[in-house]
Amino acid sequence: MIWKTLDDSELMAEAHRLGTYFASQPTDGLALIKQAFVASETNSLDQQLDLERDLQGQAGRTADYAEGVSAFLEKRPPNFAGRR
């Protein structure tokens, strides 16, 4: 999936920026997103909706989800630890 293009001279800085961003995100949440994305290639719409419902339930039971909600309510940046 391509959402932007860069000049060669900007590529490494952007790759570093994206890597830093993703490293600060909830790793379990990212893994669940990837699982849903990969499954969407072969799932019917009903199967995909069922899978996404189930994965959202899993995500909602993680410590990182609780941290994200707390950070939002406290108006501070989240500190995700990659814990379930």
C-alpha cells in the first residue's frame, strides 16, 4: 500500500520516523491489525466482520488498551509496554 512518495534524499529520515512511531505503539494492537489485514484477502465480508469483532475483544482486554484509555482521560501521551 503506497500513501506517499519521497525523494531519495528523504527516504531514510522518513523510514526512521516511521520506525520510531511504530515502536512506540501497542505491539499487540499492531499484531491484531496485521492479522485482520492478512485475513481480509481470503475472508468473506461476514467472516471478516466476525474476525474483527473477535480481535477487538482481544485488544480491549490488554494492559496496553487500559493504558491508552487512561492516557486519553488524563490528557497525556500513552506509555505502551506491549503487555497483554
